[in-house]
Amino acid sequence: MLRTNLTHILSEQEHAKLLQENENVMVCCGRMGPMCIPVYEVMEELENEYPHVKFADMEFDIPDARVIRDLPECRNFAGLPFVVYYKNGKVVKATSSIQSREQITSILDQYFGQEVKEAASK
Amino acid sequence: MNHYDAIIVGAGAAGLTAGIYLSRAKVKTLILNEGAVGGQMVLTHEIANYPGIESISGYELARNMKLQAQKFGAVIKSNIKITSFDLYSNPKRFIVNGKEEYTSDVVIITTGGRSRTLGVPGENEFKGKGISYCATCDGDFFQDKEIIVVGGGNSALEEASSLTKYASKVTIVHQFDHFQAFEHYVNEAKANPKIDFIMESKIIEFIGGEKLEKVKIQNQKTSEIFEKDIDGVFIFIGYVPNTEMFEGIIELNQYKEIVVDKNMATNIPGVYAAGDSIAKRYRQVTTAVGEGTVAALSAAEYLNKFEKAELAAEEVTS
């Protein structure tokens, strides 16, 4: 299990359940490595700012992480972590390798909406 | 307004150490950090030369330092953006995220450094799709594939040898006709049958579709340009100090590193600096920790004198 304060996805079933129960989901699939840790940290901080988004992680090396690794959107990825953004269970964006807070919030705002974020925080 | 005795800018080894020392001495301390806590330390998978600890991951060491600083009372704000600041005002002033104002009597700058990039066309586009800056993170994506390692220092030569565990062939591309790395790293690479060398050359463009497919390489002597098919490129060409925000404000040297004296004092009274952003030869966790300690002790002494001066001024005016 990854040593983060995020929701951990431990199986294919948990992954499916999370997508079913949440409209907006960001999953970071990685290891406890240098390119992954900064992304987990940003996600932990964004949990309060984006209450309408479910933030979760998944260990890259467990067999069930195939739900992320084998996505067509990740086919050409060759850098950890693989980060996948889902809306209503569908992939809307995927990124490979380290991302900054600005890059992540820009994707969240673009696909999950800033107005919704503001309304949810009221 | 949020006033602190000390504001530390940066939360790597130097900043966290300064935070531990100051907060333990009951100095009200705020650490502002634009990236993730730990700085370059978290980029190290294993630290085996930190005295007293046989082996620890950079992440664990950074986490321990962060918790230690917080335990003593330091406040840490990470992943923030410093939008403006004034180091000459009294108190010194920082605006964070365009709206939050923080002031302090003393400042310690520990903004560290970051991996240098090539800055050529295609580099951003293929990051994570063939271009990597971390061999231990991404090496296994290149099992039985052909890769290039760019650089000629210790990291480049060491990682090139380590990447032969995965890759079928590793080509080192280096801009000079000799390496800056220690001799044993060079000898190890030269003795490895999977490693080839393209010297006095630079990658000038990354080319591909959905992923990296080839690179354009230019010989620095002849200017001849040729293309090479490749699956991946690992870039290890050193670090640059994170000091852009201080240009024209604090004295920097020709490499944009902050110039400090033996007490880690900069040219601005009450402003100290430590860690990878200062002018120095060796960049290690242990050196950053030592400099962070000196900066904190110097800052505490400055605060003490500052307080006495303020009291004296009050007595004169009352």
C-alpha cells in the first residue's frame, strides 16, 4: 500500500466502485518514488480545495493496477506516475510523469469545473 | 497580517533543518515552499551516507525532518506561490498566492535547485513518453529497448551503467570530448559492452508521434546533424539554482547562486541563505543540513540583536 493520506485503491473492484460512486475522480498510479511523491502531496492538499473531486492512489506494481496501466490513454506512457482523470466513469485526461500543482489544477478546472468547485466549497 | 520571527523560503534539507533549530529555540517560524516538501532529497531513492542512519529513502528522511520541524512548532505551507516580496522592508514581507500576507524580522532562503533541462524542441511534449529525468523511476519501461543518456557528470555515467540492467543498448551523448565524472564511473561505463558514446555532440530536437521515436543530434565540432532512432532518452545534465526570483535583489554569482559569508549571511541585513541555492562546491544532504544549522543560529543571533535594538529604541522614545 502506498504511504499517502489519500484513498487507496487496492483492487479492480474498488476501482470500479470508486468510479461508480463519484462523478469526478483523479487517480495517481505510481510508486513511492521521486516523480510520484510530489504528485501525491499536491493531491493531498487539493482534497479540501476540490471537495467535488475524489482523489485516490493505486500502487503501480499490483496486478489489479492493470485497470490503469492497460488503458488506451496510457499506451505510450513511459514515466511514473500515470495519472488518470475520470468524469462519470469515463477517462477525460491522462498524464505521465511528474506534474506541478499548476498543471494539475488546470486539468481539474478544465474537466471538473471551477464554478462547481467554488459552489461546493460554500 | 501574519507576523513571524522568521520566514524560511524552501523546505528541502537546509530549510527543514533551519526550521527545526529555530522552532526548537522558540522562534516563531514559517516555512514557505513552492514545491513539494523535501526538495532534491525526495529525488534520491536511497541515502546511505547520512551519519547515524545506515540507509533511508530520501522520502522518509524528508518526512522525518518535516514532522520534526512541525513537532517543535514550525508552520509549513507547501505548494504555494510567492507572488511578491520585499526583503529590504521592516518587517520583511511576502505575499502568497496573490492574497495572503506574511511578515518576519528575519528570512532564510533555502530554495534549492532543480534538474537542468535541455530546452530543445520536443522536450516538454515527450516527457513521460520517452524522455525521463529519473532512471530508478522509469528504467523498467525500457526493458530490451535502446536508449540515450545525456550528460557527462557522475549522475549520467552512474545511471547509464545502471540502465544497462534494462536496456539492450545505452548511448551516452555528451557535449565535450571528455567526462566530468569521477574516473571509476567513466571506467565502469567504458568497460560495459552495452554502452556506446557519441562525444562532442548535443541533442537538438526530439521527434515522434504519440511517443518519442528519434532524436536529432548535432556534432559540436563539425556542425553535422544526423537523426537517430531511439526508444528513450534519460537526461542528467546537472542542476540549476532556484534563484530567479532574487535576481537584482540579492547578490548572486555568475552561476546565479546566492553569495553568502561564513555565517550564511547574504548582502541584505537579516537575510540568510543555505543549501543548494548558495555558491558552493559540494551539494549533499549533509552539507545542506550543516548550512541550514549555521543559517538558523546566525538568524537567531540577528533576532536577539534586533530585539535588543528595538527595545533600546522604545526606551529612547518613551
